[in-house]
Amino acid sequence: MSYLRLPWWALALAGCLAAPDAPALRIVGAVPASGEEHPAGAPLRVYFDGYLDPQMDFRRALTLDSADVAIDLQVGYDPSGPALVGVPRAALRPDLGYRLVVQAEHVRGIDDRVLPESVEIGFLSRPWPTAPATPVSFERDIAPALAARCGCHGPEPLAFPPLTPESLVGVPSRAEPDRLLVAPGDPLGSALLRKVLPDYPGVRGLAMPPDGPPLAPAVLRAVVSWIEAI
């Protein structure tokens, strides 16, 4: 996968510092990787080897600075990575060096694993053009991928709701009546996303798709983006 580009020393750091009887949470990649150039307007992503605790303080998990001057960073969580995502609130200055720091004391896995040491990623901002983001369309980007892997959704006598926004958004899940299939603006509060994430803990009922490999990472990210934008 193209984002597995963190230098070997950073990938090894978490494993070698962890106690033998306490498996560590590990960073498995970052965009940009340390030493790379990065478009000034593009998000920053740090990928982990497991899901993060949705209750952790994401705002403090990543910091960004340049020459010891702090940069205001909006930090979110993309469980499809799983990744921390940092978006500078103001455009970075081109041709300037920056330091992204993963703050170990504020990072925790959903399985209570911790990052044993903070990790720094230094990169150079470049004025590369970035194409405007195209809004995710459920009908174009998500429904065909789901339908191709599962034939259980549709009107009676099929067992599960049709793959349409009207049948999913704001509708309680049969397996988890206290949770909506799609909770607007809340990906991890949505039963649909939890079911399609590979091996996500605590999911009731059948995972999706029921057979074969998980959905492609691009489809999982599209589901997250679509729910966030509703």
C-alpha cells in the first residue's frame, strides 16, 4: 500500500521499546513520510496497526510546528485507515520545513495498547497543486461496491435494508436497536460502518461483506467521508 513509507527506524521504535508482556500500538505508515515533500494544502495522515480508542483526545494526539512555532491543527480519526488525520487550519507556507509529532501520551488503542514513544515526522511543504475534492456520492462510490459483495439487501423477502440513503440514514439497526444504521456526522456511531470495518470489536450480528476479503480501503474511506458529510 502506498502509504507504508515511514522510515525503518520509526517503524521499529515502538516494537523495540515495548515491554515483552505488553504489546505496543505501532505506527505503520505516514503521509508524508519523514524527509518527504508534501503539498501545502493536503491533509497529514498517520496510520496505526489497530483501531484507536474513539474516546481518546484526538485534538492532542498530533501537533505541528515549524522552527518551534506551533501551527493550529485540526485533528480527526479515520477508522478506515485506521489513521489520525491532521488538517492545518491555515495553509502551510511553501518551501518551509515542518515537524509533525505523534504525542504518545494521548494515543491509545481500542484494545488499550499504547504507543511507547512519541514519533516525529519532519517534512518540507511544497506549493504543489491539489485537485479540489469531489464530494462522495453514496450511489456512485459506495452502493455498487456493497451490492457487488452482498446480495442480502433489498425489499422483501431479502433480509436486510435496501442500499439507499433513505433506508439507512437515521434508521435504527435491527441488531443494535440503540444504534442507527447511519448516524449523520458520526461514522463510528453508525452500525453500517462498524459492520464493514474489518474485525471491528463489539459488532453485533453478521459483519459485512459476509464472505471473502474486506472492502477495499478506498470504499471504506468513502463510507467514512459520506457519513461525515451528511
